[in-house]
Amino acid sequence: MADVAVKGILGIQILGLLFSLVMLYFTFLHYKRKEYSVETFLFWIVLWIGFIFMVIFPTSLDFVIKDILKFGRRLDFFIIGGFIFLIALVYYNYITVKSIRIKVEKVIRKIALENAVKKNRNEKK
């Protein structure tokens, strides 16, 4: 019975390790294609390496999780941490999209004014 539990944990660890290695590879590919800045690349590399560390050594954070933060289980910590991370990413995406929308509107206004001026010139001729 204990062997089944250990195999399940090892299977999850292998799956988590493979996932993080694939994500490290994709992060590197995007950086090489110049789709990521150095800061973005370093952020994701640190995140994936931290994930690998947590997958390989799941009990290494028990001191922080149980003694300092007073969570009963590791899973509670990771679920709450995941929600916080996702909320931060959604907020960052919202701000980025809002900024891009404002820039696109400025460009569209500029093009519309240029077209109106050209049309006005053509009508006067």
C-alpha cells in the first residue's frame, strides 16, 4: 500500500519535472526569437527553476509553509499562491492591453486625420 503512494508521488514529480523542462525550453526559444526581453526571460527562468526545485524537493518549503505561514497542508499554500500569481498575471495583461488599445486609437486617429486632409485637398483641386 505504501509503495502505491510513493509511486504516485514520484509519478507526479516526474510529470512536474517534464512540464517545467518543456516550459524552460519554450522560454529559451521565445528569448532566442527576440520575443522576450532579458528581464522577462530571467523572470520565467527563475520561475521554472523554482518550480523544478519545489517538484524535486517538496518538503523543502515545509518550514515556511507550516511554521511561518501556518498553513495546514502544502496544497493549501500552492493553491493560494497559484491564485495570487494568476490574479497578478490577469492584472498585468489588463494593463498591457489597455496601453496597447490607447496606442492603437492614437494611430487610428492620426491616420484618419491624414486621410481627411488628403481627401480635403483632392476636393479643392
